[in-house]
Amino acid sequence: SQLREEIRVQIEEGILKHLIATGVCATGVSIDDLPVLVWAGGGSSEIKSTQVPGRVCRIHAASEKSVGILIDCCDQFDRKFENHGDARCRFYKKHGWPQFYDDGRKSRKPKVQF
């Protein structure tokens, strides 16, 4: 689509530095020099769980990008979206992709504090 192409060009030209995953990232777009992608939505299919991270994991010699970072905002306040996040984490593990959590834990399950 025209929107996808505009976003790709803006990233390539350095105008956009980060992207929040939307329908733009679902299929049919290649943004090889994208360094960081924020996934802040639902979705639990294996295809989507590999396509969206694929937008950021490509090496890009021209921009000297050797690694991409996916920030997956897993919703822990709605059981349906929490299940989606759990499924995505399983797919990430299946593909051998390293996972890091903001507090150093190996599990994304929250520590409940009152």
C-alpha cells in the first residue's frame, strides 16, 4: 500500500527511527534497516508471531544494523491478551530467539505487589 511505502521510505531516510507494529507490519512489507519495533497489540498465530518480528531482525549493511530489537508489550491485565503474549513467547522460544525482561527475570509473569 502507499502508506507502507511511505513508512518504509521515512525509515530508510532516517526520519522515523522506531515503529509501533500495526497492520503496516502484518504482511508484505520489508523494512530492513528498522532497528526497533514495538508490538503493542494482540495476536497469537505462529505466522503473525514470526512475520512481525521478521520486520526488525534483518541485518542491513548500508545502515550498519547487525541486530534488531522487538519490544513486545504483553498485556497482563486482560486474560485474552495475556494468553496471546504467552503464545508469542512460546513461538519466540521455539525459534531460538533470546528473550529479555525489564527486571531480569526469565519469566514474564508479574510479581504481584500490593
